[in-house]
Amino acid sequence: MFITAKALTNRIITPGFGRILLSAPQIAEQAKPGQFVMLKYWRGIDPFFMRPFSINTVDRAGGTLGILYKVVGQGTEILADLSADAEVEILGPRGNGFPLEDGMTRIAVIGRGVGAAPMRFLAEKARSMGIGVRAYISANSEEHLFDKAAYEGSGCTFTGCTDPNVKVTDFFAEDLKKMKFDAAYVCGSKRLMKAVAELSDEYDFAGYVSLEEHMACGIGACKGCAVRVNTKDGSEAYARVCKEGPVFPVKRIV
Amino acid sequence: MAGIDTSVVIGNLRMKNPVMPASGAYDYYENNAGLFPMSDLGAIMLKSIHHDIRPGNKPPRIAETPSGMLNAIGLMGPGVDTFIEEDLPFLKQYDTKIIVNVCGHCEEDYLTVAEKLADTCADMLEINISCPNVKEGGIAFGTDPKKAEAVTAAVRKIARQPVIVKLSPNVTDIREIAKAVESGGADAVSLINTITGMKIDVRTRRFVLANRTGGLSGPAIHPVAVRMVYEAAHAVKIPVIGMGGITNAYDALEMILAGASAVAVGSATFRNPLAAAETAEGIEMYLRENEIASVRSLIGAVQE
Ligand SMILES: Cc1cc2nc3c(=O)[nH]c(=O)nc-3n(C[C@H](O)[C@H](O)[C@H](O)COP(=O)(O)OP(=O)(O)OC[C@H]3O[C@@H](n4cnc5c(N)ncnc54)[C@H](O)[C@@H]3O)c2cc1C
Ligand SMILES: Cc1cc2nc3c(=O)[nH]c(=O)nc-3n(C[C@H](O)[C@H](O)[C@H](O)COP(=O)(O)O)c2cc1C
Ligand code: FES
């Protein structure tokens, strides 16, 4: 879907990070956790590409999408300056989301900083299906544990980690000794992804990772967003993050 | 004004309008976003097809640049057999013409693909002698008039469909190459392919693209493309298909006035997935507003 939506609110939540809420009922209706949208919210041809963002929140009844963003360059600077009632072109929802099944009893969501953005939508969806959720989120500091209150509010067990010398997956590893997880979902850091892949060798759960790669089209056309994927015979093969991903079985990547 | 005629003719092919997606820039054959019907376009130019499966280059493969982009995709593709089996039957159902772009590392590769496509529903072949990305790839043909002529003649002998030869802008004189492929028997030329560029990240002091170089496309190259289309159109008698930085009907009409009989929209589709369809619609509107009966009367009609 390619639509022009209105922003409802846009505010900086802590220096360098913001949240924008978009009114897009058609997209909210379809969106699945782990999917992303391509956004354009400026006139003219510079910057040239639309910008990809994960869906952080969906309110179907209210017809809104929430994006959590970090200001890193020209495109996100324009986003931070966007007035509350601005027009935003949205292409989406795109990509394959996180597999979530009815019979699941407990899952882990793992992420770092703003990279954990899609995990909140996943956690809230899982909770609404009656699945137990443990969130393991790391960040540089307490105020960068962005969705802590939301996780706790929806009944997830939240573990935040701001100590640079501790991997947040160590807490997950401890819990794995005590309880069974059906699946673990990770994004936002290569280090965390590797840790989840290793743990999935030792314990019996399905591991999924959401990846980011530079994108031109976001719909599988340009083949620009390639990532190397494992093959049985070790031959060179790539998958498109926007089309085959952004969510992959962690074993396909690590 | 009723009865506006937007149709154009390339080789023996009549297209309902002069607008196509450029090769590799929008894989309609995967019907990606399904945002508008492919039948809105005069034809579809498909991504380069090799004789075998191509994994493509290592990432990063793309980079944004001022008013454009660099790409080094490395012609990732399924290979001609899979293409004929899986993609062509799907494409056939649409009311538009199918132009299959053919690539190779050596003359035999081109011939293998052209031969396999001979009995298919492909309406035309576009021979990519210009892709700058694959190290051992087409570049040698595209920059040397003799080689360009030879490969054109060889493909022409085997192909059942009209043959478009796609030219590289990375040459000293585009007219020379255009004339050479015309002598080789090309039914049309298309240009421009991407202009070779490079981007370096000053913070990390590394190449931005794993391939080091990439092809520049988008609005940044449009004036170069218009000039080259103009030069080529004056050098040869066969039709010219213009591309390079087209984002809307005005850019397309500029190409047509410079001498293009048809146009292709590439990178612009990435930032506006409706760009090609809007371009086709915009051309018709321009004709209506200016009371011009046929788009063909605008081909090469630029005045001093
Ligand atoms: C599937 C996906 C989901 C994402 N979700 C979020 C999110 O929820 N919140 C958030 O803040 N960011 C997210 N990102 C990253 C976000 O797209 C980039 O931070 C943003 O494009 C940077 O644009 P810029 O112009 O500010 O930066 P610049 O560095 O100036 O951008 C230059 C070019 O690089 C690209 N680029 C730069 N960083 C990235 C990156 N990390 N990933 C992909 N492309 C990049 C830009 O799109 C642009 O084409 C996501 C990326 C992907 C691929
Ligand atoms: C991502 C990308 C992939 C491309 N792939 C091909 C290709 O496979 N074969 C080809 O002949 N040209 C390819 N091209 C070149 C385009 O068809 C076109 O000639 C060029 O991009 C200029 O047009 P534009 O400025 O509208 O993009 C590609 C261009 C881009 C941006
Ligand atoms: S961004 Fe174009 S194929 Fe993924």
C-alpha cells in the first residue's frame, strides 16, 4: 500500500530520539509485528530514498502507527523537525513479520536501544494472544530503555541492562535453565544475535532475528538490501532484507 | 481534444504509450507491490538475465548520493531457464509488451540466452553491453565499437525478436558506439545505463560499496542522458529509447524532444513506486493540454 498519511504527534523523547504517531488506518489494519514501513516526509528529490522504519506500535481501533526513531543523519534530522500535522507518504507494511503461533506459551524478545523498536509491537501482540513474554532489553542508559513502561504495562517480565560489561542475553541464558521458551526474537545488535544463535544450539527454541540493511525500494525490486545467507553446500547466496526478511531464522544468518 | 495518440513504434513493436520501467529498477515480474496494473505501461523492461544463476555482489550494494544513487547489484538473477519457466508465464497474462534484457561475460553467453528466448513470448530483447558492475562483464563490449558491433551482429543472427542494444555512457563518443551497433543490425538503441562512480566514507575511510565502484543513476544524471540521447538520435536512423533520471512526464518529454521514441523510468520508482504510471499519464495530459494529436510528432522536435 502506498498512501499519504497525517502525523498526529511528533516529539523528541530524549535528546536524539523521537516518537512519531501516524494516522494510517489501512496500514494499521494489516500490519504484523516485525514488518516495517518506508517513509517520505519531505518535498523534492533530496534525500533521494524513502527511509525504512520498524513499526513500534499499532492501534487498530484508533487507526494509528507509532515509530520510534534515532536521529543519525539528514533523513532522521528532517523527521525530528517535522511538525505535528505534517503529511507523510507511507509505503507498507512491508516484509515478513515475526512468526507467532497460537500454541506458544512463552517467548523471549531481545533487543538493544532503538533497534528494539519492533519488539514492543511483537510483545503486545503476543500478550493479547495469552503468550507469556520476557523482554531483555539493553541500552546505554536508563532513559534509552524506551518502552520499559509499555512492556510492564502489558504484563511482560522486563529485564533492562545498561551495564556495558554485561550482555542482556546472559539474563535470558539464566532463565533458560529454569523455564521453557518456545521462541526468542532478537534485533538491534550483531552481538545479541550471535548469543541467541548459540543458545538455540543448547536449548530447544526457535530463534529469529530482524535485520537492517540500506534500502532503495523496500519492495524487493532493486536487490540492494542483500544479506549473505547460509546455504547447505556453503555456496554464495543472498536474501533481500525487505522481501525475504527483515525477519530471518537466526540459523540462516549466523 | 479527442483521440489523443500516445502509441509509439520500436522495431516491429507498437507500444500503447512510450513509458516503461528501466531494466533492474523495478521487477514488475515479481509484481512486487501491486500498486498499479502493468498494463498501464507501454512495455516492461526486465532485469538482466544471464545464462546461469547469479548470486550478485557482496553488500553494501547501494548508496544514496545527491539527487541519485550508486548501485553495484552485480546483476543478481535467477538465470534464463528459471526465468522462462517461472517468470515469463506470469508476465504473459498482462496486456503489455515484454522486453527481456540479456547479459553475458562473453559472446557465447549472450547467444545462449538469446537462443533460449527465441521461442518464448518475449516481444523484444535488450542487449546489455554496458553494465559497469560485473568485473568480467559487459563493459568490454560497450566501450569498444568493434566489439559492440560484433556482439550485436551475432545476437541479431540468432534472435527471433527485434534487438535493442543498451549503451554505456562511459565512453568518449556515444555516437560512434551507436553507429557501430546500428551497422551490427540493432533494431533500436537504449541509453543511458549508469555512469560509473565511487563513494568513500570519510569517517571510516572505507569504500561505501563493497564493489568499490557503482553505477550512478537518478535525477543527477538526467542532463547527461538528455545530451547523449540527442547525440545518438542524430547519429543513427533506428529508434532511440531514452532513460536516465526520469522522474515525471516533463523529464520524459524532454528525452522525447531530444530524440527518444520511448522512455524508461528507473531509480525514480524507488522513491515513488507510481513514477512510471504517473509519467505515462502525465504525457497524455500534456498532449491534451497542448492540443498535440500524437506523441510521435514530438520525437526529436526540439528547436533552437
Ligand atoms: C527494516 C528496517 C527497520 C528500521 N527501523 C528503525 C526504527 O524503528 N527506528 C530507527 O530509528 N531506525 C530504524 N532503521 C534505521 C533507519 O532506516 C536509518 O537510521 C535511517 O534510514 C537513517 O537515515 P538518515 O538520513 O538519518 O541517515 P544517513 O546516514 O544520512 O542516511 C544515508 C543513507 O543510509 C541509509 N541508512 C543509514 N543508516 C541505516 C540503517 N541503520 N539501516 C538502513 N539504512 C540506513 C539511509 O536510509 C540513507 O539511504 C531501520 C532500518 C531498516 C532497514
Ligand atoms: C538498482 C539498479 C539496478 C539496475 N540493473 C540493471 C540491469 O540489470 N540491467 C541493465 O541493463 N540496467 C540496469 N540498471 C540501469 C537502469 O536500467 C538505467 O539504465 C539507469 O539506472 C538510468 O536510469 P535511471 O536514472 O532512471 O535509474 C539498473 C539500475 C539500478 C538503479
Ligand atoms: S530495498 Fe530494494 S530490494 Fe530490498
